[in-house]
Amino acid sequence: MSKFKKKANVKQEIPTSSMPDVVFMLLFFFMVTTQMRETNINVKQQLPEATQLKKLARKSLVAYMYIGEPKKTDEWGKEPKIQVNDVFIEPKDVIQWVNQEKAKLQEFERDQMTVSMKVDIDAKRGIIADVETELRKANARLLLYSTLQRRVDN
Amino acid sequence: MPRATPDIPNASMADIAFLLLVFFLVTTTVANDRGLAIQLPPPPEALPPDMDIKIQERNLFKIQVNSFDNVLVEGNPFFGTPSELRDMIKEFVLNNGADPNSSDTPEKAIVSYKTDRGTSHKKFIEILDAAQAAYYQIYADRADVSVKKWLELSSDLANPENKRLYDIGRGRRPDGTVEIPMNLSIAEPTKAGGK
């Protein structure tokens, strides 16, 4: 008679029958939360960090503008450029762009349009100030400097 | 004759689902619609041409940043952290005439922020963040909420409760003026360091 019983045979299988359900659940989550990017960003985008972030209430009222050094420096040079939709524009074209964006909105919403400026950290103040001057002329005065949340709060 | 049972092979279902999952995982971008909100002043043409505003020196808190990202605060070089700058601005705004070299009232106090064309966007945001933080902290303290809550409620003023707290924080008077307006003046940058 042995003192130790033989260990019972325990099944060592993970039940896999629910795996498709789990995966589908994840799939639906990502399908719902995903947002297809409609424009290719052709400028460098390393956003600065800040602490006092505000969230935009209505996304339909936002027009995006990207400023930074072009990714293809051999073609476009190293100077920071302004990108809207899929093209590079000069500061003087900003008014026209604002009017195009405003035309997409309902009439009563037009003065609530916010311009979200996604500016690379290495871009200089000069080009941004030029754009701001044009935005003032175009009467698109709500501005958001897009930033990331700084993690460590001092 | 036994009827053929119609069944779909479901062994590969998990694989298909995984494939789709990976696709959405890769293409997904977390939308980043957060940042520092400011309102630009009206265009220069809209202002009366001979408008000459006299502002007393004591009511101005000057911040200057040059093209090497060096900071001058009230004419003195500043090497501190953004939170130190934030506390200086808070002290300046809430002086209420106590220190003869600081502001008269919060309403008259103006934070003037001037950069060069060569100042980097990173530094610009850092200082702007500190200046806004000062005001938001004052507002949040008065409305007795956290700064985080304040930032949330101020972007949704359609809600009457938010509007009420917002008015308490900024000290809205019955005639529509505000006791502590965010007087943050971002001046046109000077030519240095830019093209």
C-alpha cells in the first residue's frame, strides 16, 4: 500500500469554445471606437505637452491644421509648412481655407467654428503668428493648440 | 435517407475574427482633440485706429521669450519651473492693491506675453500653459471645484449647473462684466530669430 495516492488525472485544457465570442467582443469595441483618418499628414507631428487641457465639445465644428517640418525634406525643404486637407498652403491662403471650412457648416454654427492647430514642437512662433493674423482677418478666432497631457504634474 | 445537416464550419471563425481585430487595432488612432484653447483678438482693422489705451505699469505682468527660448519675467531672467511662474502670476492677479508694484484689481491685471518669431512652439506652449493654469486655479478655488472639474465644466456651458459654477468662478456681475477676466495678451512676435 503506497502512502501517497497517485494524483488524479486533471484535464489541462483551457476551454476554447468561448474564444470567438471574446475576440468578437474586442473586434466590435475597436470597430466602434476606430476613426479612419481621412488625410495623410505630411508634416512632422510631435505635439507639445501641457497640463490645462480643454476638450472640444463638438467635433463637427473643428477644422484641423497641421504645421511642422515636411516629412519629405528633399522635396519640400526643411522649413515648417502648413498643411490643410491634403495640401500645403501659404499663410495668405488661410482666409480662403477658413471660408471653405465655414461653408461646410450650418449658417448659425459658423461663428462657433474652432481651428485646431496641430503644431510640431520644433516649429517656430513666426509661422504660427502669421497664420493667427490671417485667422483674425478671416474671423475664425476660436483657436485650440492641440497638445498632449503632461503626465507628471508638478 | 438521413437529411444532410447544414452546418457552417466554425473552426476558422476565430481566425477570421482575429484577422479583423488586428486590422482595426492597427488602423485605429486615438483621436486627440484636446489642447489649450484661446480666443484671438478681433482683426486689427476692426479696432478704432486712434485707440490709445493707458495701462499702468503695475497692472502689467510681462513675460518675454526670445529666440533662444530664454525667458524674462518682469524684466528679470527667469530660470524657474512653470509651476513657479504659475504661482507668480496668481500672486500678481490676486494682489488687489496690497503691493504697490503689483496689480490694482484682478480686473485690471493683464498678463502680457511676447515672443520672438524664433521662439519654439514647445516653449510657447509651456509658458501659455502656466499662465492659463494660474487663472484656472483661481477660478476653480472660487467655484470650490478641482481644476480638472473646472476645465470640464467650462467647455460645456449649456448645462445650467456648469454655467452657475462658471459664473461664480469668474465672478460675473449682474451687468455682465467679470471680476477676474482672463486678461492674457499674446502680442505679435518680434522679428528676431525668424525669417
